Amino acid sequence: MSNVQDGVRQEPKPGEWMEPEEFESVIRLTPLVAIDLVVRSPEGKVLLGRRTYEPAKNLFFVPGGRITKNETRSAAFQRLSQEELGIRLELEKGRFLGVHEHIYQTNRFSKRGFGTHYVTLAYELNLDLQTASLPRDQHGEYVWMAPSELLNSPEVHDNTKAYFR
């Protein structure tokens, strides 16, 4: 969390989260930069988690998360792979798929009047993971779906489907 030192508010350290009221202002006023992890099984299926929070609450989405202030892309990739997949991976393990924009009408705080805008860096990973061992902080359940299956599912968010069109 942000701290105050000698009466001066300090910026967050890399990987550190902001106070909720500060984060709410950031979401309301600026785009967020995030990394999405498009994880494929040896059979070519894609790992999806049902989101617990807004935006995209209750829909299936690929794992991922935002890059924090002063956090390098490499450090964020390592942190996010640990938090979202339970294993710390180097950025070079992923294949860069491109930059995507995700614009939502909702926000993490479920407040009216503003949505969330992400500029997302997508990386593909080939991993053999067991869904039972995956972290449950952001996703209530996990499934593996073939790309053709997820493209046809109303439970998969359109921003995830965009990676396979």
C-alpha cells in the first residue's frame, strides 16, 4: 500500500497495490496496463477462469492482471504467473501475441459512472497445469476449452475470444 514518509506521500513500490481510494481514481481517470496469460495445454486447449470480480464478473477469462507502478514488464510477468498460475515464470517463457484494448462499462468497485480501460499485452504459454492446484483469488473455477468451444460459449468474455479470432 502507498505510504507517507516525512509527511510526503510516496509512490507505490513495484508490485505493491495502491490504497483503494487511489486505485478508484486511477481506474476512473486513466487506462491500466495489464498482461494476459493465454495458457495452452499439451492438447491445445486454453485455460480459462471464471472471474470473481468486476469487470467481467462471472464470465470466463484468461488469467492475467495489471502491471503496477514502477514494475517492469518482466517483473510483472513473474509476479502475475505466480499469482495467477501458482508458478513463477520468466517473460521469455511466453510468446508475445500483441497489444489489445479491453474497455468495460464496469469497474472493480462496482460503482456507477465509470468503467475500466485496459491496454493489455497478451502472451501465450504452453503448460501442463492441474486446475485443482490453481490459485482461487481472482477466479472461482477453472476450465480447459478448445478454441472453437470458447468462441461459441456465451460464458466466455468477448475480450478473451478476440485472442482466437
